[in-house]
Amino acid sequence: MKNELYKYDLIPDVDMPAEFVGKIEGYETTETDILDTSMARRQFLKLTGIAGGGLVLAFSMGSSPRAQAAHHGGKKETADLNAYVQIKSDGSVVIAAKNPEVGQGVKTFLPMIIAEELEVPWKSVSVVQSEIDQKRYGRQSAGGSQSTPRNWTPMREAGATARTMLIAAAAEKWGVNASDCMADQGYVVNKSNGKNLSYGDLASAAAKQTVPDPKSLKFKDRKDYKLLGKFVTGVDNHKLVTGQPLFGIDQRLPGMLNAVYVKCPSFYGKVKSANLDEVKQLPGVIDAFVIQGNSTDGELKPGVAIVAKTTYEAFKAEKALQVSWNIADASKESWSGFKKMAKELTANPGPVSEEIGSMDDAITGAYKVVDSYYTYPFLSHANLEPQNCAAWFRNGKMEIYAPTQTPQGIAGILARILPIKADDVEIKQLRGGGGFGRRLINDWVCEVAAIAHKINAPIKMTWTRETDMAHDFFRVGGFHNLKGTLDKKGKLTGFQDRTLVFTNKANGHPVRGGNIRAANLQCPEIPNVRMETHEIPLTTPCGWWRAPTSCSVGWVFQSFIHEMATAADRDHLEFLLEQFGEPRWMGNQTARDFNTERAINVTKLAAEKGDWGKKMKSGQGRGLSFYFSHLGYFTEVAEVTVDSLNNVKVDRVVVACDVGMLLNKSGGENQVEGSVIDGLSTMAAQEITFENGAVQESNFDNYPLLRLPVAPKIEIQWLTTDHSPTGLGEPAFPPLAAAVTNAIFDATGKRIYTMPISKEGFSFV
């Protein structure tokens, strides 16, 4: 059937990167930046000024009309690595990792792509974190699981270009055609006689070769890959396990002072007065002062800065600080108030935002109608490494040392809030101890920069856990009054979602991660679909949270599909597959569009490997859930055991994945396993509540994380397809919750309508 609602241009939950379109965090983008892989926009450059000799290669994402070549001589072993690839005369290879590393493995797998096309053994490669430079590296960010799809072609181009130039140098030396030569693990081989030359021997000569047109490059066939798809440990693993300084919180600078920044508990309250003189007298305190801020979402909120010799002294002074807050313009919102409002609003029809067919006719002609009400809470990102940053303002320039997901946006923001130029801001990217979307917003960077601008010393600011939880940009909560209709044959004939959409008071748009569409349903065979949205302005700050939108509605919609299958007295697997219909593309047949064939294949694979249909013991249950998010297709089967006290043990989770091709099996399995564990932890007992505009939860005692003994057995099934590889940081997360709650229903006959599950008397053990 032709369902117009599924002819979308962006996949349903990618409103995180979609909101990058235009201006966000000071970074200019266009929609094509999200998934652009066209070679025509890239020109390869060999850079001058590199010590160490050999071939140094970079490529620009800009509009440079020509390539510039130069030979790099010299005997120094140190190198100013401004390029993606450096092949030194001693044969060693250095590859720059351009994107922020926040635990998703990008520092390893992006260089792996280059190394594969370069045809160089991984043991010969060393990886360095690149500088922040948009002209040389293009877009540098970590979000939306976009690092893989956005960089797949550019990274291959970088490796293939270097390989092509090395082959050209060898062919010239031997007096043969380049087609008579081949690259093989750090050597160029003469096909006719078997002679070879190492990359180190060829590096200087290769630097003199003409840079090939990207359109002329020939990429390796996947069947010939020697590195991609294998287990490769993270390049930072040894440093991580031996406690070497990698993270922002590890940063040390000569003469560095430490700071905290105290903001109003109620969102957007301002400073009226504070006991600054008393605080300044405390041990170790250097200064304390008020910063008015600009109150712009995601930038610099008003607050009180305390600068001390040590972090401990700064934290201690924070406890002694007494502030009188002006809350006249602050948030007065409460979660309890929103729950009451949502119940009242969604009991009545709302404005129809999307509709196909006639839901009224579906209801009138239905054999059975099912009504349900699902709700889920606001959530904190709760990075294990709280927000932190170091800044040093000297000689009119600002140096920023930040574990951020969007480093290129920082300079533009600081130029707006401080009397400095964007060109006078230098960003050093550091490893982040978790991102999950929180570090896409750089408010914490603004705070330390504003403090450093007033202090003649380098400053490191560290948030306490309490500050981190109270001043997050939260995953938005939600409410869904659902109605489904069935005919006499048990087919799903209609779906209606009467929901509440929170909107930004400043612009009237849905808050980050809060744009709910019919395409989120991912069931194109339903002939009648209606979306009704009651819009409510929201002051509480919201941000992108792991798998924005999908992380919440994936649970709602996949739970309701199971509920409808149960009402129809049909097998859930059969019922779900029926909603996909025939194998086909929806929309424009791009990676961002829904492909029912891929959905069908991962669902069948998960069911097969997850023993779907196999009889279980009393008190045990099996549940299924599918979701397409961030270009990845995932189906998960969960097996649970539930006792008479509603204690739930998740025994096993089988995950079937289609992300095209897996680039690094080690990193990929880490991401999928992490998503399953994160999903369980989130659905167990986590929620953010607020009263009078202030968050009530403060630390892990009342926002608990699950412990290791709760972890289930996780089995991952990779479905390799011919599609381009896509990201793994987010798409394994959305199906988990519904798979588990559907399994709980299978075991107990009790359906969970409220998250976290502790609200309905269930707990994980």
C-alpha cells in the first residue's frame, strides 16, 4: 500500500541531527551535512610544514578548487599532525582521529577505515586525536550516531588516495604502469616479478605524485577487507585501564585554579544577592563573584562563581554560599502538574497533526477497539564523568580544554557572550566520560570561559553530581492516549495517538527530542492513522538523550503493537511482521527512509535465535520488540523470570542488528551490550521530577543505576548487508524496554503502562 505518512525525508527519531539544520551551538550546517557523502565536495591536499618526512595527506571539506602538492623533507621525528594520514620515511603510519571520543569507539574505527583502504597493517598504525579545524577536517562532532555514515566515504577516500599515490610512486620507479602494481599490507608489489617496496621507501616519492581526482579512486571490495569487521581493541584501552589522564576531569595546567558555578535551583532564576564577602574569607578561596549571564538556552545562565586553589576547597565553599534568588521569571513547572494536565487534555480530541485514511470509519467499523494510556518520565543523562572544562584566557585569546560532543560550536557561542572574537578561541578536544547527548550542549563550557575571562590564571571548573543532575538538559517526558482497532480477522485497521507535545516557549517548536510523528510508528500497513497533538509550552530545559524520541516512543508503540496482537489473539511475531507488509523501501529510498525488508529480516533473525515460540516454564516469559532508529534496524527478544512479588530477572536478551556492515566487532558489541544495560537501568527506577521549577532528584541514591549482578546474558546477531555502514551508539537502545515489558506480560499477564517499572510495583533483581 502507499502510505503518504511514511514518505519522510528524515528517519523519525533523527530530530537530534535534524535540528542541527540551521544554527545550533554556533555551528552552521545544512541538511545535506547530515548524511552527505558526495566525493565532489572534497579536495585532497598534501600539507606543507610537516616535520618527519614522507607523505602527509589530508583532505578538506571546503570548496578548494585545486589540490596543492609538496614534498616534506626533514629528519625530525616529531610531527605537527594536521593531516589524516602521515606516512613517514621509516615506514610508520600516523592517522588522525577527527571526531570527539565519548566512549562510542570513534577514535578507533574511523582510523580503521583509512587503514583498510590504505592497505596497511593495524600494528603499524598509531592514532592521534586531531585538532579542531573545520577547514581541514570538516564537521567534527559526536551525536545522532552519525560519525559512521557521515565519514564512511571521506575516510575511505583518505586511505585510497594515499594508496593510489604510493602505487604511482612505485610504478614510476619501476617504469611500469600503475595497473601492474598492487598494495599489500604496507608494501607495493610488482605483479609481474613479485618485487616489492615498502611504504616507507616510497613515502618521499609518493609526496611528489599528483593527487588523484576523488572520482577516479577505486575502493577495495568488502570481500578483500583484512581489518574492518574484525575485533580491534580501542586505541586508548591501555591508557584507560592504567589510569592515565585522558578525560576532561584529568586536565592539569600550570598554575591552574579550580572553580564551581552555582545556579538557581529553579530554572532561569537570577541572582539577587549572595554572601560573597564571607565566602571569600574561606580557606583556599581566591575569588567569588556574580555573573549575570544571558539566559539564552544552552549558553550562560546567571549564577555565582567561586574560584579556589583546589576542587575540594571550591566544593566546600559552595556549601557555605548563601544566595537570595530572584525567581520572578523562573520556572514554576511541576511534574505532578503536567501529569494531571496531560490526563485531562488527552481525554479530549486535539488538533490533528497527521492523518491517513479515516480513523472515524475505522472505529465505527471495528470488531474490537483497544484503549490504553502510556506515560514515561523526564530523565537525566547522568554521565559518570560530570560536566567539567578547563579554560585559560591569556594574551587576548581563550584556550578551551573540553570533553564536548560539539567542539566546533564553542567559539561562536563564546564570541556572543564574551568580548572576544571567535578566531581567538582555540579548542582542545579531550575524551569524555560519557555523552549520550548531554555534551552536545556547551553551557558548562560557557561558564568556565566566563570565569576564566575574569581571572588571570587557567581555570578548571567541575560540577558536582548534584549540580549535574539539577542543571541537565533532560529527556522530555510524555503521555500517549492510544486507540487501536481490529477487524474480525484480527487485523490492525486503525491507530490513533492522542498525545501531548511540549514546545519551546521561545520559538514554539517541539523541545529537543519531543517531536512525535506518525513515522515513529513504523507500521506502514495500518490503513488508518491519526495523530492528535496537544501542545504545551515548556520552560524546563530539554536536550537530546540517547536515541532522541525513539528512546521513549519505541517503548510506547512497540508495547501497543503487542497489546493489539494479544487483543486479536494472534502470535506477536506474525502480527508485527504483518505491519511491515511486503519488502520495500518507503519514501525516497535513501538510508534515512524505512526499509521494510531490513525490518523483516532482523525480526525473523531475532525470533529464530531467541527461540520464539518455544514453551517456557511458569513464571517465565518471552517478549519481542523492533525499532528503526539512527539508520539502524534492531529487533530484540527478552526472556524474563518473574516471582510472586513482581521481582523480575532478565535472563537473556537476543539482539539482531542490521547496520549494513560492522566496522569494529569489539566496539560494536560494546555499544550494543551497553545499550541493553543502559536500557534496563533506565526502565528500572529512574525518573526526574520537578516541583516549582526545581529538580527533586539529586544523586544516585534517588536516581539509581543498576548493579552488575542484574545484567542478563546478551547474545548479538549481526546481519551483514550491502548497505553502507551506519552508527551503533543509539539504535540498539529503543527496542529493549518493550521487549522486556512484553516479556513481563507474557510471564504474568500484567501490562506495564508507566515508566519506570517501579511505578507499577516491579523491580529488577
